[in-house]
Amino acid sequence: MPRPVVAIVGATASGKTGLSLDLAERLGGEVVNTDAMQVYRGMDVGTAKLPEAERRGIPHHLLDLMEVTEAASVAEFQGWAREVVADVRGRDRVPVLVGGSALYTRAILDRFEFPGTDEALRGELEAELERVGSAALHARLAGVDSEAAARIQPDNGRRVVRALEVVTLTGRPFSASLPRLEYADPRTLQVGVDIDRPTLDERIARRVEEMFEHGFVEEVEALLARGLAEGRTANRAIGYREVMGHLAGDRTLEQAREQTIVATRRFARRQDAWFRKDPRVLWVAHDDPDRVEVALAAVAGLAAEHDQADCR
């Protein structure tokens, strides 16, 4: 019988990494990254990429694939990830997905087909984004696809541009191409790490402090020398853009640190809101000593349910 697919979801700094390692060990699994920024080589400190020495000998996939000058796309990542998941399962291992990019996770797990793209049109829209700003383009999107506009933050310029591109190319609402709550493979389980906001806020502040103490500014300097400022995706990562502003003289180091904490907390709230809307997620408390056993029981129940179905 095919092995299940397990995804660990939730807010950044909630404890997803530790749970993913525990489950991979117990299930005979391999970890599959679903963090959009951990695909970049050299973006280690600022993305909290787990050092190889701390991976417990468990294979990790989809890390360090791209240079910071290259643009990442959800569609491309979906193809990579589905190939990896199929390979891991084909070797009778359990893929354990973990990462903070909610859309990337949904693109792998759910029935989600991507419309094509048009580089010329995309370039025109991106140029307009630079001229008039994200809010103006978001207002235009609201006029042609109110559902998509309601689901995309007005300050998320990249997604606004993509939505307008799809509407223009297909003549259909962008919302029609968004993922449905339907797994591509029914042998799928999402485990969410539940954590209260005060504890999460404190963890985020501590993580950011440790990033700056462990060479984050030096990491950004090294990546700037490799073209970070020219990249279309990597330079928008939280923390990196704040440190780039500091290095350009636009803010003090302390301001960069505080702005990184604020931006990370805001991002964590968006992550949590996204996953809370998915009724399929099994939530376990971050500090529950039995969280691993609860998740394993759910995996076993899922397997038993589908084994019985296959025998009918």
C-alpha cells in the first residue's frame, strides 16, 4: 500500500522543525522542505535553515537549489516537490513536508493547476507596479475579480500582479485557479502546531536576536556580493530586506532588528490565519508532551482507513 504524505504546518517559530524530525524518525521518513526561501543557497541564518549536523541523519530534500539571482515560482516548486514525494514513497518511505510557505504546501498537497504565464505581460504589470504601487493594482483587481482581491493582501504586489496576469490571459477569474480543499492523494495528513500568541511573539523575538548574533548581517553582505539585490524573489525575504536597508544606510542596525521582529510576527499571523481556514488540519499543542504520539495515531488511523477501503 502507498505510504502516507504528512505535512507539518503552522506559524514560523512554532516548533514545526522539531516535530517533523520526530515524526520522520518514527515513521521511517524523509523531510521535504516547503519553505520558499530555503531553496536558496546561502540563505541559511535568516531562514532558520536547519544545519546538516542537526538533521539527525534524516535525508532533507529541496534545500539549496537556486542562486539568489534566480526567481522562484510556485508552479516550478510544485513540479519539483511532487517528483520528490513520489520518489520517497516509491522507496517505501514517508515524505514529511515542513515549511512556512502555506501556498507552496497547498500546491503540493491539493488539486491545484497553474495557468500559463506571459513574460511580456508580466513585465508590463511589474513595471506598472513600480509606477503606481500595489494598492492601485489591487483596486483594479477588485474590479475584475473581487474574490481574488479579498484573498490577496493589498501590499502583496507579486500576487496582485500574478492575479491580473491570469485574468488577462485566461479571461477567467484568478480565484478559479486557486487550490481547492481536495487532496491530490487521499492518503494525506496535515498536522498543525498550535501555539498561543504571547509565546509565539516571544519565540520570534528570541529567534531574530539569535539571527543577528550569529552572523545574519554578514550573510546578507555575502549574498549582496552574489547578486541578492538584483533577485526578483530572494531579496523580498523578511529580514533580508531590512538588513539590506541597514547596509544601504537607510536605518540603524537596531531598527533593522526591530523591523524584522515586527514583520515576522505579522507574517506568522497570516500563516496561522491561512491554516486555520483548513478544516482538515489536525492541531497539536506545541508543548503537549504527547504531540508526537497524537500525530502517529492519526497517521495509523489514516492508513487503516484506506487499507480497509482498498480491500472492499
